[in-house]
Amino acid sequence: MKKARVSPQFLPVFCRELHQLVRAGIPIREGLGMLREDETDQSQRVWLDALYKDMEEGMPLSDALRQTEAFPSYMTDMVSMAEETGRLEDVLLSLSRHYDRQLRMSADIRGAIMVPMTLLVVMVAVVILLITQVLPVFDRVFAQLGVRMGGVATGMMNAGTVLARAGTGIGAAVVIIAVIGVVIAAVPSLREKFAGWFNRSFGGRGVLGQIAVARFASAMAMAVNSGLTMDDSVALAGKLCGGAKEIDEKTTKCKKDIESGGSAADALASSGLFAGRDCRLLKLAEQTGSLPDTLEDLAVRQEEAGLRRLDQMVGAIEPAIVVITSALAGVILVSVMLPLMSLLSTIG
């Protein structure tokens, strides 16, 4: 039976703990025994127990990690490669930094998306309340006084009437969509399928594509630093950031170019993953032997550029939502106030 996945929040912590064990010369099996004794979270204790048991039986760390089915394949592949090359300490430190960066990026993306979405829901609710509840009250009062509201307000009120009549159907649709969303979020297999579909459809474009390239560069730097050949590094990095059609095509082309005897920098440049200035930097780095460090720098810059672009998009969306909603509310207010002012002037 497949065990629960390790939470993304715990991955960088666990990699750092393993790195400290290796650095201190403590056998990993003994270190895992200490970690599981101190662990109070039962969900984390389950796979720690499984890891400890497998390593007690003489299984290598990478095989034990893979056996739990709780860790990302990228992590298990990197640990397996590190055991073969004798660079486990360096790889564990790199994995810790890698997952730390991914965690911060995911939090930034969620925060950037949730703010405008929440604002949009609030603003739409305010407009719906105005056209379905407030305008009909004014319309009845004005009708008793022999005054009509403006055409714009009347049109909005009629739209609100239609919306109110269809409220049951709309509410049912919203509830169904919400239930489907909750089910997808709660069931890991459905969540993975939805994430895979979303990544295939949108993961290679715009900001998401830029972030995927940043992940590719970071994984490439880690793999090359760990002693992997360039074609194996591209394959491993492509597995991490792949899924989107556009990204998969570019990483596949890069791997084929390297396998056919081309230089790594030329293959990365011709794949279309990086911009022209970055391609020139990669070629210079290959000549000077600093390709892994350059790839790491490119990953950081790509991440920062992607997050800045996301912030700019959010910065443009939020004012647009406020302006549109305020304009609608202003039109409604003017359409109500003008007949009222006309009535008051007549009475006066």
C-alpha cells in the first residue's frame, strides 16, 4: 500500500538533517533512529520507521527512500547518484537548498494568486448585492412617488432579477464546483492528475514557463556538481521541470543535441530554454569551467524574474478589479441619486 507523501515543508528540513548526519560522520541508520525517537508527528513517524527498518536490513539510503514511496523521484535519483559518486554530503546540502527555494517560490505564487482572487470574490458579491437587493427597493419607492430610475440602473436591476431567479441553479453549480475542488484537493491521486493536466496545459507558458526553466537550471547545476554527465543531467532536470509540452520539447531537443556530440552550452542555447544573453553567458561558462555555478545563478535570476513578473501582473489586476467595481457602484449610485434629486427639486 502506498504511504503518504512527505510534506513539501518537511523535505528541506529532512535533507538538512541527513546532511548534518553525514557531515558529522554519524551512520545514517543510527541518525534515523535518533530522528524517529524525537519525532512527535505520527504521520512523519510512519515513514521514518519504514526508513529505519529498511536501513537496518542493509538497504542503501536511496533504495530505502524509494521503498517508502513517500519521497519525490528526483530526490531519490539524486541520492542514488550521490551514493555512486561518493558525494552524498554535497548532494544532500544542495537538495536542502533546492527544496527550500521551491517552498518559498510556491508560497509566493499562492500568496500572489489568493489576494486578487479574494478581492474579486468580494467585489462581485458587493455588485450582486446591489443589483439584486438594493436597486429593487429604490425602484419600488420611486414607483410609489411616480419617478423612474435611470436606464442603466433599470437594466442592471433587470439583470439582477434574472440572476436572482437563477440563483438556485447558480448556487447549486457553485456548490458542485466547490465539492469537486475539495475532493480533488483531499484525494492525492486526483490532486496529482489535476496538477498534471494543469501543468501540461499551462506549465510551459508565461510566468509558469519561466519558473519551470528556473527549476531546470537549478536541477542541472546540482546534477553536474554531483558528477553526472551532461546528458544524464539534462534527463534528470527535465524530469523535474517537465510535464508541460513546450518544456518537454525543449529539454528533449537539448538532450539529443548533447548525445549527438554537441557542446552543452550550444545545446542549452539552441533548445530555446534561455534567452540570448543567458546563452552567451553559458558558452563563456563552459569555456571557463564554471557551468554549474552559472546555471545556479541563472536559476536564481529566472526565479526572481518570474516572481517579479507575477507581482507586476497582480499589481495590474488588483487596481483593475477595484476600478471596474467602483465604476459599477458609481453608476448605480448616480442612477439612483439623479431621480431622487429631481424629485426633491420638484417638491421644493
